[in-house]
Amino acid sequence: MNPFNPPITARDFPEDFKHENGNYYCKCSYCLQEFRGHKRRVVCKQCTEFGKYLKELSENIVENPYPLSADKIWELL
């Protein structure tokens, strides 16, 4: 392993590496793991993607909290 070019992990933001401030070691405020990315990032890529998933899931629950009506449930029984 080259210390000047460590392997990219799932928590890193490789799209930030090409920018001037894009190859900093940061600490995720959720999982507390180290990742590489822009110096102003506070959440790693894995936690960011998981947060998007949770947001989408919660929006679906709010829009349709009861996907089956009472009549439909009786039909299934």
C-alpha cells in the first residue's frame, strides 16, 4: 500500500479528489469513521446515501401510511 495514494473506500468521495480542497481526511459526524473528501464535508458517503434512503422511506410512509385499505385487508383474510 502506497501511503501517498491510499485505496479508495466506500466512505470516500473520489469525485472531490480532483478539486484543490478535495483530498482531506475528515471524520463523519454520524459514524465517526474517517473518510477522504472536500475539507468542508462532515458526513461520509455511506452515511449520506443511507440518509437519502431513510428520507425517501419516510416520505413514502407519510404519503401512504396505510397501503392497504380495511376492505382490501378483509379480502386477503
